[in-house]
Amino acid sequence: MLSKTMQAALNEQIKIEAESSQVYLAMASWAEIQPGIDNITAFFYRHSDEERFHMLKLIHFVNERGGFATVPALEQPILTYPSIKHAFKELLKHEIMVSEHINKLVDISLSEKDFATHNFLQWYVAEQIEEEALARTLNDKLELIGDEKSGLYLFNQDILTVATEVEGE
Ligand code: OFO
């Protein structure tokens, strides 16, 4: 059985995952209307779906442990970006923020002596390590490219392979 504190913290995380899904969905929609970056667009759509999966996993866990997962109201995400580079910087910032929240959840699970939740959260800890690593790798590549169009062309060619390698999917 979840404590009230643990349940509230997990419900908060459900909102964060749902908002992450929205943030990346907005990036995907914006990328989709930019010419020639179809793989980058596909990456954002896929990332948005993954965040929805993270949210659903939490919802099922809370409900299975005798709590009640609440579906949250969501903020409208940023809709447009000055450049692809800006979008990926935002993605990294967002993932770092999510990791901090996961760490707080782990901390709460320990102070509540909720070892089942602690164990469940290890999946998210590992996932955040991968997602931050991927976001950093992609940002590094974009830095190398600078403002060259040919570099962006190659980045678009590469992105799905790089994502698969880093995430080990
Ligand atoms: Fe839910 O993993 Fe990214 O944010």
C-alpha cells in the first residue's frame, strides 16, 4: 500500500511524464513543417510516445499498489523554436529536470521505507541515464555541425541510428 506522501509524489511524476510527452509532441509537430528533417521529426514523435509509456507505467503502478493515479491537467508546451539546435538544447534541459525529479522520488521512497516503490523506480533511474546521454550526444553533434546545412542533412540521416545505439533499443 502506498503512503499518501508517496502517492502524491508519484502522481506529480505522472504529470511530469505527461508534460514531457507534450513537449516532445510539440517539437515533433514543429519539426514536421520544417523542410528536409523527416528523421528528426520521427525522433521527436517517438520520444513523445516513450514519455507517454513512462506515464502509463506509473499510472498502472500507483493503481496496482492500492493508490489512485490521477490524470493531470497539462500546461501548453513551447510550440516553436528558433532552430533545431534550440529544440535539442531544450530537450537536454528538460531531461535533466526530469532526472532531478526521479532522484527526489527515490529519496522519498527511502524515507518512507517503501522498498517496492524504490525497486520500481530503478527502471526510471536507468532510463534517465540513457536519455540524458542521448540528449548530450545529439547536442554535441549539433555543436560540431555549427550552422552548416550539409551538417544538418547528415544529422538528420544519422539521428535514428544514434538514438538506437545510445538507448540500446
Ligand atoms: Fe520520461 O524519460 Fe525523458 O523525460
